[in-house]
Amino acid sequence: MRKIVLFSLFVIAAISLVSCKNSEEKKPESEAQKENFNVQITASASKKDDFALYYAEDNTVNFKGENAIWTGIKGGNIEETLKLELSEEKIPTHIRLDFGLNKDQDSVVIKKIKVSYYGNSYEFIGADFFKYFIDDKQFNTVVDTKLGTLTILKKDGVYKTPFFYPTQLTNDNIKKITTAPKK
């Protein structure tokens, strides 16, 4: 009888250990720490489109096509969080954001942007966009401080692909998170 009790306790302990180990290994993706440079854009667009993150690693704004990451947005004015992730060996010094190629696009609304690297990050709401990126008057933009958004609209009836270069604040923040001790 004593052998059966000891064997039963052994089996229960073994099952508990395996269960604990499996639950630790299966962390939800939202909890998993990204260990590469990435930008998350919370936005909506009236029509299906593609956004891009261009990056330079040489302390310039010389953005090349081979240094771009693209992702799609579904359209329909539904808020989405888009993730633009660089490979682990890429560490940018400057970034540029492009919001759409669809010439029939009516509007793009930027709600929030988060830039991360090895657990270090900074983020801002859409209304603060022009603190981090240069306001280019060739694009029709509306800042709503109450909603915390930036809306990019057609200008003179034409939607021109809006692209925005970084301000010094963005460059400084990128340097800060990429040179800080990794969390």
C-alpha cells in the first residue's frame, strides 16, 4: 500500500512539473518581449492600403527601397495596430514613415505610435506626431488634440502618398533606446 501511495505522489509531482514548464513556455505573443527594433502604429484608413517604415543606419536621411518594411492596413475606418519589425541585426539611426500608396485613399488616421528595441521604448499619440516627424505642407493633415489623432486627407482632391521624415527628437529617442541597457 505504501508503494502505491509513493508511486501516486511521484506521478502527481511529475505531472505538476510538466504542466508548470509548459505554461511558462507558452507565453502569449502580447507578453513576449520583442528583441528587435520595431514600430507599432495604431491607425485606421478609409480604404485598404500599405504603410512603410524606411530606415537608415548611417546617421543620414538617405532612405533606400531595400531599407523598407511594408505592412497592410485593411481599410474601412477600423482601428488596427500595425507592426513593422526589423531583423535583429538592423539598428536604425533614422526612420521615415509612409502612410499609403492607394491613390483612391480618402483618409488615414494616426492614433498612436510606439517605437521599441529590446524592451526599451517610447510612444506618442497622433496629435503629437509633428513633434517627432517633420510637418510637410504638401500633405493635407489635421491634428485633433481632443481625440489625440492626426488625420491625413486628400489635398485638392488627390491623395498623394504621405511620407514624413524624422525630427531631431525622433533621432535622439532612437539613439536613447538603442544604446540603453537591454531590459
